Amino acid sequence: MIQPKLSIIDGTKAYSTLRHTVTVAGILDRSYWYYAFLTLFAFSGFFLSIYAIVVSQSLVAAGVFSVLFAFFVVQVGGLVHDSGHRAIFKSARNNDILGFIGSFLISTAYTNWKKRHNLHHAETNQENDPDINVPFLCFTTERFSTKRGFERLISTHQTYMYFPLLLLIPIAERYDAMLYFIKRISRRKYILEMIIFMVGAFAWFFLPFFIFDFPKALVVVLIYNAISGFYLGNIFAPNHKGMIELKKSFPISYLEHQIITTRNIKPSPLTDF
């Protein structure tokens, strides 16, 4: 059993010192020019790839542009992520505006995602972390022992099923968002976001069948959903999957908790991008 190297008090002091050092060094300073470029790049690519899909005359071309569209979908998703972290603007309101716009375009529920993601960072690789409580996949033998039936069968072969399951992330994400809104359907403050989400979901899964012939619509919908799920999964999975999982009551400081549950990845400029 792993033992903490620091007491909670010492870990808190070390984190405070580290944060001060990082802040003074300017590492947390906002880069408005960087985000201006990234936003222009992601949104331009998003809409241009849609245009290319619409005007494409062959299934091959539609498929290729659908792959390109999937790339820009995840790039927009990255902006939604950074908005949720308050990393783009100083104003929480402006971050949320960009987050809601991006979420509408890629058909996700911004408030639901932000709540889940904040919980993930607060309780990384702990029992309440939503990023490890996923169907069909197990990252510890203890979790595997709780699986039954078909879910256990898939988990038994997860080495081979992992990448195919990534293709289903877009469906799982929309299903989770739908459940989120169903639970809050009587609360007025969620109505507008729910309507926006439903419009986005319709555009993602059904609209192509109204404007394209069936083969083209099927190719487009299958490809951009599958590729965006595969791409997204390969971004977030390496960060924590396979690292140690902790019990909720485990006495450990926030600093040490984040270090031992997070994997170091040696990047290249392409990997970072």
C-alpha cells in the first residue's frame, strides 16, 4: 500500500510555495494572442470543413472532409475545456460565453461537463472521479471484481476493445448530457441550455439525413463521430489511466495526490498541438 511522503499540512505548504513560484515566473499569465490565433484556427477550420462536406461530390471526398471536421471538433472542444478552466479570459462571464458557444457547436452540455471536469480535478483517480467511473473499462482489479454479465465480458477483453470503444465517446457524451437535463427539466435556468443542446444534437446526428442522400449522410455521421471520439480519447486517456487509484478517505495532500495520479508524458510540438 502506498504511503504519503508528506503530511497534509506540509503538502499544503509545498503547494502554496510552488503556486507562488509558478505565478511569479509568469507561467499562469494569459496569452491573448495565442488564444486569438487558436480560436480563429479552430472555428475557421470547423466551418470550412462543414462547407467542404456539403459541396463534396463523392463519398470519398465527404469521408476525408469528415475526418478533417472531426479534428476541428476536438480543437473547439479544447477551447471549451480551457474556458471551463478560466484560462482564456480574466472574466468568468466571458469564459462561459465562449464555453457555451463551443459546446453548442459540438453538441455538449457545458454546465454538465464543467461540473464533471472540476470533480475530476478535485478527486483525480478517486472513487468519485467521473473519468474512471466508465462502463466496460476497469483500471484496477478491485473495480473489475464488481463487473457482471456483458460488462464483465467486455472488461475481460478491454485490451482489444479499448480503441473500438473510443469510437462511441460522442454517443456516450450526449447520453450523459441528456440524463443531466432530464434530471433538471423542471428548473427554469437550464431550459435555454437544454434547448440549445437539443438543437446541436439534432444537427450532429439527424440533420445530414435531411440534406444529403442516405449513403453520404451515413458516411459523414459515422466518420465524424467515430474519429472525434477516437481523437478525444487519445488526448485524455494517457493523463491518468493506469495510474494509482485512491480511496476517498485516503489521507494525502492535494499536491502529492495530483503528482502520483498523473502521468508524465514526454511531448513534441506536434503532441502538444
